[in-house]
Amino acid sequence: MTNDMSQLFWMCSIGGILVFIIGIYCILVTFNLIRAIIGLELLTKTVTLFLILAGYVTGRTGLAQALAITLIVIEVVVIAIAAGVILCVFRHNKTIDVKLLRNIKG
């Protein structure tokens, strides 16, 4: 790897790690379901970035692109279902705060 490639690799890696940490923080700390979905989006985008980066470094960009496209399709389905569930929860309970939803029976 040349010096420019090495710098690009490390910048992408450090940026990806920071976004991953922010995504984990969003999921673990927040009590708002919409923010949890945003954290999940950040995590999947980071995984996609690392897949593409690993494919670039190993020289298997075709495989990395195929895996990234598959991951994006799965991500869209998961986020659409999660948004639908959150919408139904909001319609029935008029809140998306997890602290208030913990006490629901039934």
C-alpha cells in the first residue's frame, strides 16, 4: 500500500469507528424510539463502510460491493418494519418514550 492509500485507510477507519461508537451510544442511552432507529442506521452504515474498505484493501471490490448492496437491502427492510412498529405504538399509546412504554400490560 502506498503512503496516500495508507492515510486514506486510516482516516476511513477512524471515522468509521467514531460513527460506530455514536450509533451504539444512540441505541443504549436514548429513551426515544426514533433516536434508536437513527442509531441502528448509523451502525449499519458503518458496517457498509467497513465492507467496502475491506474489499478495497484486499482487492476484492466486486465481492464487497455485492455484500454492501445486500446489506443495504436488508437494512431498508428492517428500518421500514421498525418504523411501522413505532408508528403503531404511537397510535395506540400517544408516546414513543421507552420509559412510559415499559409499564404497559397486555
